[in-house]
Amino acid sequence: MTTFSIVVPVKPQPASRPRISKFGSYYTQGYKDFRSETYRFLKKIRDDYPAEEGVFSVSVEFICKKPKKPTNPYPRGDVDNYLKGIIDSLVYAGMFFNDDIQITHMEGTKRYQEENEEVGMNITVRKLEG
């Protein structure tokens, strides 16, 4: 089993549902900005983690910006939507796996940043077989 760990220093953003208009579908600007910034970062390191065939397990810790006066003890947004955003970005960048169908186990946690901690995503990918 091979394990890879990377830190993506981009503010986590849950995937939004596509909006439908008479001109077609689109995503919210915040999500589009997240995808662009994440892709720019992943593009710099993708040659070190090329997509492969096989079966994978993915674990992601989302470290979110803490508001001055949080209304919840945890960040807003469903953890599965946070996962969708980064997994789609990894596939688009051509990293680790060719398609998210190759992922057989996935887990995600979200939390607010600690004092003096940067926001971002800690990603661990394990190649299980193949």
C-alpha cells in the first residue's frame, strides 16, 4: 500500500449545486473561485503525483476560516460537499486517480482553524490495489 500526503493551502469551499438559467447551468462564483485557485496550486505539483489505475482510499481534513463570532461550533456546509469539491479538483488536475469511481473509501472532517493556523486541506491518498 502506497500513501501520499499533500497540503493544499486554499480556503475550503463546499461544492455548490449547479444553478440553471435560460442560458444553461453554472456554479456560484465562490465555488468557481475555489476550483480555479485549487487547480492553480495542484497544477504546480501534479507531476509528482500522476493519475494511476487501481483502487484508492482518500481522507481529507478541511481547516476552515473561523469567523469572529461563530454561530456554530463547526464550519457551515456539508462535509460531503467539501469532499466533492476537492475530489473533482484532483481528478481535473490528473492527480492520483483517473476517475473518482476508483475511490472505494473516503472520509472527511471539517473544523475551524486554530490560533495562528492557516486554512487549507490536508489530504491523504492511499493506493490500496492495482
